[in-house]
Amino acid sequence: MQIQPGLAPTGAGPAPVMDKIVVAIHGIGPALRSESIRAAVHRFGALDDPPLPVLSLGYFNIGSVGEVCVSRLDVPNKDPLARLGFAEVYWADVPRDLVKQDDTLEESKAWGRTVLSRVRALYARVEQEAKRSGWKAQLTPKDFSQVAGVIEEEIETFAVLEKLLYLPSQLGLLDFKLPDLLRDYYSDVQLIAEFQYYRQVILFRFHKAMQTIIEWFHATYPGISRDPEIHIVAHSEGSIIAFLALLQALSSSDVKSPGPQATTISTDWITCVRGFMTFGSPIDKHILLWPKLWDPMDLASKDFRHQRADAQVAMVGSQRNHPLVLEKPIKWRNYYDYGDPVGFELDTAREYLKEHQCGAFQFTQHDDFGFSRYWVPGAAHVDYWNDDAVFAHFIDDVVLPETRPKSQRKAPPPPSRRIVGIVSTAIPYVIAYLTQFFAVFLIFKATLATFDFLDDETYRGIVRSVLCLSVLLAGVTVSGRLPRLVKWTNPRWWVLALVAFVCGALPCLYYLDPEVSNFLVDPIARFRIGREFGLLAEKLCVPEGNLLLVAIAALVSLSGWIAPRRPVLGGWMLVGSATVLLAGGIVWRFMDADAQTPIWPMVLAGFFFLYLWRLGVLIFDLAFIWHRYIRHSVALKAMHAWRGRRDAAPRRWRMFRSRA
């Protein structure tokens, strides 16, 4: 254990006692040693005047993995930040070694099926309660089969998008981190949640680090009898490790290392913990999906129902060898961005503590802070480390609440940036539409160059035609995909699908050049169509060809509703029906055309049209699933309800409201 000598405080007189130790623990992914503590030090130092520079990793480097170094900020002795020491618990080497071996962790799709089976088992309790109480459960096995198809399709979507966006990412134009984030996430979650030995290795490392910090403090300041205050800063999956370690320390007097030659260490370090900061935390998901991780804990505290915010907490659990009394409840503050695919509100964690009558944490719904501050979903999970507002609130509220003069207002909770929420929500849908716009543009230009069917071949005429057709295609995509992505028996989805199709059809009905529609529907229009169809077009004041084109689009959209509920099959039915129509139209046109007319431009354009449309469908699916089930927490809230053996009530138009 050591103090980094290059970070000694400046100024005359002895250095102040480092009686507040901030311990950082990193989250998922291939983190570098000392990277998380360097980020925490920078966030604390950024609040000084002037802000401290970014330090290199070398300032924090020590010996082997598992050792702990306590560092301090390079600030004047009189600065309140001079009281702070910083340390890190590093564990990324454990999953990294397993990934290299490639013989332990499960493949993503196979592991996804095991997670889905856990969700199914969770819902089985609801079905049992439904049978007992005489009401009907909302979900069926077909619903879970549909979810399995969605998961597999979205995993493939990530792979496709990653390959397509490889070149822009290499040029620095776009950093698409979501596939890497999800790969890291499922690997680390497997390790922590399902591999007991490796989980115990990491937890024991955390306990040992905390004990070492206490021992170092008393060895460095032998004349001080009090213990230091410890504040834990935990990101992502690191919050699972920290929370499990805290609960173990509250319920048991000691822990043992895994393996045949077990080492036992005390957990009395828990009496020093004053603050607990989590951000991007998936604690709720772990409680819901892996309940046995949390079962052995004995967390009851005395006078739980009448516990005061600043009063002592006496733990009365039977697993401890000696009584445990906390001077104050641990101040827990959780932060999550609505665009973070991993971190959420921790209402299930609060419910878990309440069920176990644990008063060791000061953590109410007012200590759970959600916001929309980061632009990119994949990057949102790590952008907390670069957000001064998040750390300023935790420092002012928990770590150094006494340093602000009464005349100065403490840092408020991190506010949402309204424009960020709007733009980040719209971006994936705009990308999906642009993909379909270019699909229509390619085949329209190839068709126009081959057959020369449009009188108004000006830029304005071509753009108007392409816009009308691409909007119609987008309406077909949305209305045809909704039944594959939701429980389609709910009438509100019928209404939404109808509205989406009508919005796509109206420009085509009234603004599309009749020459374009007549050319496109001519192979079908040559067959006898009832006189009533022409009367309907006349009544609606639209060209008959435009109305027939919209009717054909409606049939293509309906193919998404009549297909089996497998999402992949539904997607191919949607694109496949259009492929049949497109191929038939091309063949028909070339039968009527001059024998010298080359066919290969149309075939090539048709291929790229279908490819880009399919890609647009995948992007729309990903965006819709992201916003409905993750950003707006529909899936997590449903599982939270199932945990209480009750069905989740339908969330009316939930996707249009803030998760907060």
C-alpha cells in the first residue's frame, strides 16, 4: 500500500489528513488499470479553480494487479480537496483472460436464450397467480417465442451495422459503440451473475482492497484513532460487485477467498463507508433475473420502519459474529441517462432493501436521478465519466457537503438537455428513412434511365417523385413491422399502424406525378379492375394510378400482419412480397421493351433497392425496440411487476413519454 509521491499537496505546513477516501470501480469492457480512478480524479479536480490537468496513468501505476494505491490531488494544503485520497478496485483482467481462452463464456445468441428462459420462469409466477385468482395472464408462449426472434434478429442487426459503418468509424466520422458495448456487457454479466468461482474472486479482491485501505490509513496516521470515510464510486457492472460486497459486509463478519486454501478477512470496513455513487447501473436487472445472487443476505436492521436519516443503524442479522453499528446510513445516489442501454432507475433495489428491512442505505426515489444528457446510446453508458454535473452533485451532496459556504448554492441534480432527448430519439428513425430514400432513388433513376417514362425529368420533378415514393415505403415499413415488435392484439397498435400508413400514403395520393404511378402499376392495371375502383378515385379526387399504387402498398404492408409471429420471417415476408412484385414488374416491362434494352442496370438497382430497404427495416426495428423496451423501461418495469406476481398493465402510448 502506498501514496503516490508525485501527487503530494503544495503549500507550507504539514499535509492535511486524507480522511476521505474515494474508491472507484470500473464497469464492463476492457478497462485499463487505473483508468477509472484517473477519470474520477479528473472529475474531482475539474471542480477546483483553476481546474486541475488530466493526469497520465503512470501517476497511479503500482505493482501487480490486485494491489491498491492511495493517491491525492495536487492542490494547496488549504484546499478542501486536499483531504481526499483516491484508490481503485480493478477486475477487468479476470473476464479478459477468459475471453482470450475462448472456452468458458457462452456465445451471445445461446446466452440470450438462457436469459429469456429466466424471464419466462419469472412470468410463470404470474401465470400461477392468474390460475389461482381466476384472471387471464396477458402473455402466451407465442409472445416469448416472438421475443426470442427479436433478440436473435437484433444481434444480427448489430453485426450488419458494424460492418457497414466500419469505414466511417475508421475515418472518425461516426463512432458506433453499441455492438462493442453489448458484447462486453453480456460477457461480464455472464461472469458476475453465473460463474460463482470468478464472482467470488472479484468480490474477495474488493473486500481485500477495502480492508487494505483501512490498514494503510491507521499505519500512515498512527495518532488518529478514528477511521477514514470511504465513498465508493461504481460504474456499470462494477456497481453489482460493489453492492454485493456491501451486502455481504452488512450480513456477515468475514468472507473467505475461493479455492482450496481459503483466506478469511474481516468485513468491518463497512463501518467506514459513508457514500455510494452508482451510474449506468444494472442492479435492478440482476435482482430480477438472478434472484439467488441476493438470497443468502441477512440484512435486517433495528427499528427499520422508524429509521431516521442521520441516526445510527444497528444491524441485527444472525450471520454476524459480533454486533454491527453504522454511525449513519450510507448515502446512496444513482444516476442514469435515458439513452443508456445498461443503466436504469433502481426501484427494484429499493424494494429489495425494504423487503429485507435494511436501513443501512439512505436511498429513496428522490436519490435516483434520471436525465437525458448524452447524444449517442452506446456512448451514453460511458459518458458519465466526462460529466462534471454528475460528479459535482455527488461531491456537494455526499462527499464534501460542508465545504460550500451557506451563501453558495450546492450543485443541483444533473438536469436534462431537452434538445438532446429530442434529437437522439429522432436520429435512428431519420437514418432508417434516409436508407429507404436512397433505395427508392437508386431504382427510380435506373428505371428512368432505362425506360424514359417521365416527361418532367427536371431535378425538381425527380426529387418530388422520389420523396413521395420513399415516404410511402416508410409508411409500409412502419405499419408492416409493428405487429412483429409488439403484442399486436392491442387495438392501439392497429391505430398507430393505420396512422403511419395513411401518413405515408397521402403524399403519394395527391402529389405523385400520375405518369410515375401509371408506369409502376401498368402491369396490374392491364388486368380488369372494377369500375368501382375508378369511382372511388374520382370521389377522392386522386388519379386512379396513384390510388392503385397505394392499394398495392397496403397489401404489402398487410403481409407483415398475416405472417407467423417470428420477427425474421415477418421481415422477409414484407420484403419478399415486394420482391415478387418488383421482379414481376421488371420482367413485364422488358417483355414490352425493345430487345436492345439492357436489363442488368435494372437487376442491379433492384438488388440494391431490396438490400437498402431490408437494412432500413432492421434499423427501424432496432430503434423501436430500443426506445420502447429499453429507453422507456417497458421491459424492466414489466419484470418488476412480475416479481410481485402481478401482470404489467399496458402502458398507453408509453413510447411517446419520458421514462422519468
